[in-house]
Amino acid sequence: MRSDILNVNSSSTFTHKRKVHSINADVTLTNADSGKVFMLDAAGGTVAITLPTASTGEDGVYYKFIVEEETPGNAITIAAGSAIVSFVQKDAGGDAANSTAGTQISNIVIGTSAQKGDVVELMFTKGEYVGTVLSGINNAITTS
């Protein structure tokens, strides 16, 4: 009997589902949270999401964050602890103004103008995070 869901010999993946979790308060993620999809809601106050650091992250760890509420009530910050995040961003204006463009950052800030469905995807590799950001509003997702 196979103990895994997906393997080379599997003929279908229709029963495979993503692990979806809501975040509506401060949280510290671990490497064990890899592969989860996090639905973000800041209606109750600002939310700080802390990622594993450069020294504690494990290669291949992957997180996906999706804004759940239309125009969040408060800001949501995804923090790496140091300038180890590089990503490409596209927003509604069709530009990539907030992409890191060779300068790594510490924090991704999802502002109150973000739209339901805006998404941040990050993967940890070789001591840093790389990823993509998509937003329906110009400058709704910024960095610090």
C-alpha cells in the first residue's frame, strides 16, 4: 500500500488539495508550514507574519499568501528578519516599480488599498527568499 499521495506512478492528482490556513493576527511561520496557502485578513488590526530567517530557513520551503478581504482594514507585513528577499512584482499599472531589482529587502507590506486575490509567493533557497507578487492596484504592495 502506498503511503504517499503523489508519486511517479500516480495516474491522477484530482484528490490532492492545498492546505489553506487563515491568518488574521501576528504569526511566526516555520519550515513545517511549507506548501501552505495563507489567506490574509487584517480587519481586526495590523498583522505581522514572521518568516524563518537566513540561518533557520530550509531550501525549498514555499509559502503562498493571498489577500482575503477587499481593501484590508489594516496593513499586513511579511518580515524576513533581514534583507534577504528578492522578487518580481506586477501590478495593475502594468509596471514592476516595486520589484526588488537587485536590492534585497526585509519586509513586504500589503497596504490597505490591496484587493481580494492579490498574491505573494515566496520560496527559500540558498539563504534567501525569491518570489513573485501580483496586485490589482498600483503600489498596494510595497517594501521596507
